[in-house]
Amino acid sequence: MGVVEVEKISRLEGRVEELSKRVDDIKSDINSLRNEVIATRNEMRNEINSLRREINDLRNEMNSRINSLENRIENRINGLDRKLDSRFLTLLSIQISMWVTIILTILFR
């Protein structure tokens, strides 16, 4: 082997080392990107889970409010029904006493 051939082989070895370093850098960059993607995915999962919990809390609060309103409305309607029943009975008793009075007046005239 001559000096020229040794120089060519040395240059090729230098290029191979250079390319090897570039490939290692690319691998490192890919690993770094992979880690960033994984971290971002985990952050997104955590955020989504947090939002789900918040939505569930809001849903539970709304259900509680709706149930409370339903109970208040039901109680109010029941109170009005009792009041209406009471007034109807009062009116009915007045009507009956009027009819009895009229009938007795007609009979004993």
C-alpha cells in the first residue's frame, strides 16, 4: 500500500467517524423529541383528566341544584293544593248551608 492509499483510507475513516457522530446526534435528537412527545402526551392526559373531574363536579352541582329546585317547586305545589282544597271545602260548605236554608225556607213557608 502506498502513501496515497493510506491517506485515502485515513480520509474515509475520518468521514465515517464524522458520519457516525452525525448519526449519533440524529439519534439523540430523535430520543429527545420522543421524550418531549411523551411528556406532552402525559401533560395532555393530566389536563384532560382534570377537566373531566371539573365537568363531573359541575354536573353534580347542577344536579344538586335541580333536585333542590324540584323539591321546592313540589313543596310549593303541595301547599297550594292544600290551600285550594281548604278553600273548596269552605265554599262547598257555604253552598250546602245556603241550599239547606233555601229549601227549609220554601218548605216552611
